[in-house]
Amino acid sequence: MSSNTGLLTARCDPFGAESDVRLLGGIYPQSHVGRIMWHCDNQAIARFRMICTGGGYGTRIAPDGGIVPQTICDGGHRGQPMPLCADHRVEIQRRQSDLCPRCAWPEEAIHLDRQITVIQEAMQHVHPLDMPKLARLTSEHDQRAARMTEMAKLGIIHKCPLRLTEVS
């Protein structure tokens, strides 16, 4: 970490309480924010952002018969800058840096997840004896769930680690 110039006077804001809360990198809307907002009273030592490290995910058989990654993620996805105190810098790097939201939730997965949620809500309102409608909804749900599983096996949905980097 570089030395601080002393010009930074921001309060530590690890979870967006002082700025903009972005749940799982913005995947979930503001309506998912709980009613109690936690904040840190410590002075920030610097501004940091999470950066995706990338890697190879999923498997496939190469022409020579060997097993190689199905998907290569170049990484580089960048989170929003966060002013952090020393304690939160360490805690976030240690505990919250094992999942890049953009890699774990590509656009197709977000779209499928929203469709699955709508289908599940619809299933709750179906009369238990309306078996044709329940069967249709179950089939729609299962098709989308199968695609999510397929995307994970192919490495389209994957779990890239993040690196916490100081920004100016």
C-alpha cells in the first residue's frame, strides 16, 4: 500500500452506507437493502476497489484428448471505489474477495434467475388441484434451472477471486 498524502478525509464506507449501496456488485436492486444500515465511524486510509483476477473454468476435452478449461476469463471486472479504514481493508480482502459478481452472474444468469423467481411466485398461487398449470410451471422452472446448471458446468458461470487494489 502506498503512503497516504493526508488529504483523504473520507469516512470508511465498506458497504455503501455513506454513498451508494450496490448489492453483489449491483446485481440486486436497492429494494433488497435491509432497513438497518450499518456504518463504520473510522477514518479511511485510502480508496480501494475490487478487481477480478480471471482464470480458466469448466472443462472440455481437447483435440489431443487432454482436459482443458472450457472458459477462460480474462478478468479485469472492476468494482466501485470504496474508502476503507485499515481494519476493513484487511477484512474485505480476507473474507469477501472470493467471488466476482460479474463472473458469477453473467447477464443470461441474471435473466434466468429473475424468470425462476417469477415462476416460483406464480407456483405459490396455483390451486393444488390445478395439476396442468402446476405441471407447466414446474416444467418452465426446471428448464431454466437446467440451463443454469449447464452454464456452471461449462464455466460460463464461474467463481473468479478478486484482488483489493488501492486507487488514487
